[in-house]
Amino acid sequence: MAVAPIDVARSAAQAAGEIIARYFREGVTMRLKNPCDLVSDADVNAEQAIVDVVRAAFPGHAVLAEEKHKDSIDAEHLWVIDPLDGTTNFAHHIPHFGVSIAYLHRGVAQCGVIYNPLRDDWYTAERGAGAFHNGQRLGVSEHKNLNETLVGLGFYYDRGALMEATLTAVHALFQEQIHGVRRFGAASLDLCAVAEGLFGAFFEYVLSPWDYAAGKLLVEEAGGLVTTCTGHTLGLTRSSVLASNGHLHEAMLEVIARHDPGVTA
Ligand code: IPD
Ligand code: CA
Ligand code: CA
């Protein structure tokens, strides 16, 4: 019998999670990829473990992953992988990070898994079958107005225009009397927080496909909406990302779209 991609994604996340948890306990040297952008053997070895599991099950499938594997996004069968999302938390011993794996057929996500190995937390989704947290079905929040919700956000590794734009947007959101902003440090888990109804919305002005591919499916399967921060369809490129419970999408766009610096390259 053919093996299901969701089962392969789970096995791959488990394998990566064991590697990451071991490095977290035993310690690992962090290196700088770019200013303020950290990487370690945990990221690189976890990615390889995921790719090994995927390729053993589906030898012909393509892989787009953060550290090393860069097949074309136009491949018919594509796995989009962030082996360790939340590397800065990992480096500072904050147990909030995850393995993010999505499988796409002809550009459409079919399943996604986001796994926090230290908390043994599983977020899973299959197209048309809902989103789940440790087996419990997820649903987005009911909030209809910004003044009754929390907004999650992220800062890209930038200390210039992007950071300023994000801070300006945060300032504008506070003028709408939101209950607060949260910056937890792992975009994939932030998207899970939208799917789970903890955040009414989440935005970041630049994310990469491996940050959001699985989380986007989680949000959509939980009843939410994901676009760019200017309200356009999200492709599989480096882009701004706005995820919400749907009700708050227009109100969020109203506040954050005008500040989007439009970085896509
Ligand atoms: C980062 C995290 C962070 C977000 C950054 C991402 P990484 O991913 O998701 O929350 O703000 O933009 O690059 O580098 O830890 O995999
Ligand atoms: Ca990431
Ligand atoms: Ca990463």
C-alpha cells in the first residue's frame, strides 16, 4: 500500500526532533549566516535527516529547504522544509522552536506538520481534513474587532527599513486598541497560534516559504485566511505574510498594508 505523505512528514519531523533535542541538551556551536542570523549543526543535520526520510519514501520528489536543498518550486511534488524554525530561541535556550514540513502537489499544500520536539507538541493538517494540535481539532478565534484580540508578529533579520516598518505598524496597531502584541520567535508556531485561536492575526513583512508553507495550511484548515500583507495571494516566494481568523483580515490590512516595504527578492 502507498505510504501517505502526512505519515512520512511525521516520521521525518520525529527524526529531526530527536537530533534537535539532543543538541539542545548537549549544546552546540552557533555560527552567523548573516548579521544576527544564526545557524548550527542542529539545523543542518536535522534538515538532512528529514530529506533522508522523505527521499526514502518518495525518491522522485523535490525538496526546498532552508539550509541546503534548493530544488525548483515548480516541481510537481515538492517538500518545503524548515528543519529548525526559531533558531534564535534555540541558541538562547528558549524551548520554543519547531520543525516545519509541508508537502505540495502542483504548488498546492496537501499536508503540513509543525513539531516542537521539546514539548512533544504536534500540529498537523491535511487539505480538506482539518487542522489538529496533538489530535485536538483546531479553530481560529471568533474575534471580529481588533480591540478584542492579540496580534503576533515577527521581525526579519534586519535592523533597517524592515525593522522600522514593523515598529511603525505595531504603533499603528496599538492605536486600534489591540490587547497586545506578541513576538514568540518562530513563525511556523505563530501560524499555529492563529490556527489555534490564540492570536486573532499574525504578520511579518518578510518570510521565506519554509517559514510559512506548513503553517499556512494549518491556518486555512482551521478556518482562517493567509495572504501577503497587501492582501495578495501568497505564492511560494519570499514575501510578507498576514494570517488571520478571516474576520480581522480587512482591518489588519487597513493598518499594516501601507507600511509593507514590499521586499520579495
Ligand atoms: C525565523 C523565525 C522568526 C522570524 C524570522 C525567521 P529561523 O526563522 O521564524 O520568528 O521572525 O523571520 O527567519 O531563522 O529561526 O528558521
Ligand atoms: Ca524559519
Ligand atoms: Ca530555520
